[in-house]
Amino acid sequence: MKIFSKLTLATLFIFSCEEETYKDCAGITEGSSREDNCGICDSIPTNDCVEDCAGAWGGENICGCTDSNAYNYNSSATFDDGSCDTSLTHISFVKNILLDNYCSSTVDIKQTEDGGYIMAGCKDNSAWLMKTNSYGEKVWEQSYSLGDYWGNRTVIQTSDGGYLFAGWEGAMKVDANGVQQWIKTGVPNNSSQNPYYEDVLEHSNGNFYLVGGGPVNDPNNTNKGGQALLVKVNPNGQVLKTKFYGGNCEDDLFTSFNDEPYGNWHFYFSIIGYAWGIIFISVFLYLTIKNLL
């Protein structure tokens, strides 16, 4: 028993005295090479691969917004980091339309529901429209038989996807592709006079309302000077009502208006223009205009 115990202690002592050896990733005993997260084995720690913004070790992704419709779109980004903001659209372009619209420098431009634009002007003394996409690239262009030689004009997109043009000589409705649907020239019941339309809106009741005036006379009251004008037209172009406003001063004119609630009134027009020689705001005109609806 004593001999066995001595041999056991001697064996344990021999094993405990052996030195452990280490080989690095290159197989070199006591080497300094290390394998990084990309599986590259070397002894230079400064060139170890790093994790990119997309979480890929050794990756070269450029993180940012990859949605071209977002205002913070990054054309260089290869990985969408979720930062896209589509609450605002930031698209800019420069377009010279004077070559197309050369009889007047006054152009009305409105953004359309598809993000593009509709432009109203005149060409060869005729009403002219151009539809573009959101980058200003022309989709279609058309001039029409409605005369339009100078002054102001306006255009709106209508609820059916088409457009309504109003200018000094009259109003015109076209479809979404610019195909003419109807034209109304002159002052209702007096086609020899121009209406000098300045603004138009489509009401929630489906009708259109146009304002203008200036050197326009009320055929039922020829003693007054040039009158401000308000005309109601249905979607098919039929004139439903016409109203004249103003005194004995010449060139009374409605230049713009909008459809806004006023107190408990649901059909209230706020009309701004010139009548009786002063700035005219229709706070009191509701009693008259409500009959036009």
C-alpha cells in the first residue's frame, strides 16, 4: 500500500509539471494571430472587420432612406434604415414654359392629385393647358378654341379628375387627358362682353362658381358702371344663375374667393375683390349668395 501511494503521488507530480502550449488561428505555437468576426486570421488588430450600419460584419452598406417619394431620399443608400419621411414631398425642378405659353407671362399652376402639375396659360391667343408629372416632365399639352389673349387665368382640378379653366373670355372644362368637354364664352345672356374671370371653385354641391367682372354691365341695370360678377355653372356647363355686384364706379371686380364655413352657415362664400371703389369682403353678401347655391 505504501509503494502504490508513492507511485500515485509521483505520477500526479509529473503531469502537473507539464507546460500547456497554445497555437493561434494560423497554427503557430504561441502565435499572435487572431481570427476576427469575418473569419480573417492575422496579427494586425487595426484591420479587424467592423459591423456596418445594416448589422453585417465587414459589410459596406450605406444606410439611409431608399424611398424616392420621401423628402429625405438618399440616392446613395443601399440599405433602408427606416428613416424615410413621406409626410413631406421635396421635389424640385426648373421648367421654362414661355416657349409654349408665349402670349402671356401670367401662368396659373396647381398641383394635381397624382403629385404632378396642371399649368394654364395662353398660346396663339387661345386657352392653353399643360399637364406634367411630379418632375415637370410633360404628360400632355393642348390649346383650345376658347380665346385667351392676356390678363389673368386660373385652373383647378375637378372631382372627376378633369380640369376647369377660367380666363378673361370664358370658361372651359376638359377631361383628365385634356380633351375638351364644353366651353362657355362671354357673360351669360350677353355673349358680346367678356366675363374677365379671375377665380373658380367647385362646391361640394357639385356646381362650379366663377368670379370676375370689371368692364361688365348688368343687362338689367345698364345705369350702373362695370360690375363684379358671380356665375353658377353645373358640371355639364349649363349656366344656372348669374349675379352682378357693384355701384356706379367702373371696373368693380371679384378677384378671388373660397368656400368656408361661417358660424352655422354651411354655404358661405368669402369673396375678395373690388367693388364701389374699395376692397370688398363679402361678410354681408351671404344673404344674397345663399340664393345662388
